[in-house]
Amino acid sequence: MVLYGASQVDSNNGIYPVAYAIVEQECYSSWKWFLEWLGQDLNLERNSNFTFISDRQKGLKKAVGQLYPCAEKRFPYKNHLWRCATATTVPEFEIAMNQLKEFNKDCHKWLSDISPHQWARSHFSGRDVSDVLLSIMCEIFNRWLLDARDKPIIAALEYIREYLMKRIVNILNHISKCDGPLTPAATKNFENIKEEASKCSILWNGG
């Protein structure tokens, strides 16, 4: 048995589980079934513009491509590939890729076979509103549910349901205590942005 899960980032920059299911095995047909139900719950149309971030699980890419051809796909990478993934312009990306080639030609060749539109910020279309590059949300979601994995299926599903119900309530209570229109994490980020902005210098460039 395999546990599938889909999560997103909430308004407090935290993880919000959207859907989960237990399937017989990880394959194209089970991913297609999961994504069809996910699409119905979220009212996703075939031509909807949104972003899937995954670790290229078996059969997932094919299922997403067939059901939601307009969705953006991102495959996360870390460590020595991070400079390539986080480059904000195409020239900066090419410089980082050349540096990777000098370091490891095999790694560069392997990465070059994957479209940068799926993992490099410099090539994202800009129509989505997320710059998330990692699938850590799914990893954390799985870590939350370790205690459910050894239970029978019905008991495992009930454990997950109760856990997520309590978590959602706790998050809502935390956010409700925030003063002002923004969530605690958004408020903190905004204050940091204001602090950085105060250090900027204005240069006159003419009328």
C-alpha cells in the first residue's frame, strides 16, 4: 500500500494538506485516479493554470500531462544544483550551468536533458504566483503521518483525518491572534522587506 498526498502553502507560509489517499501501488493509473478526484474537489479544469511540484514519482508526470496539460511542472533539486535552480535570469542560469559542467560533466549532461522550465526559476513563465522549488511539503506531510503507517487501512485513514482536523483548528487559532490584516509569517516577512528597503539609495536619472 502507498500513501498519496497533496499539499500547498497557506497564507501563513505553512503547509496545508489538501488531499490524501491510500492506493495499492505507485503507478500511472493510481496517480491518474488521485488527480482526477483532486481536480474535482478543487474545481480544476483541463486548461487550468497552476503548478505541480514533485520528486518525479513513478507515473505522476504522465498523469499530470494528460489531465492538466497547461499546468506547470517543477522538479526540485538541492545542494550543488541550487545555484542553477535559483538563478533569476537566463544568462545567470547559463553561467551556473557552465560552472556545473566544469565541476561534473555527467551531472550537467543529466540535468541538461530535463527542461529548465520544470525546475529553474529563470525559466518559469511568471503566470503562477509561487516560487517554491522544493517538495519538502510532501516530505513533512509524510513525516507527520508515520504513526499511521503501521495501522490497518481504516484506522490509518481515521488517524490522518483526526490529525489534520486538529492541525487545521490549531493553525486557525494561531492566525486569529495576529494583530493587523496579515498572518504572523506574512507580517514578519513584510517587516523584513521594509527594513531592507530602508537601506536603499535613490538615484536621479533625469526628468
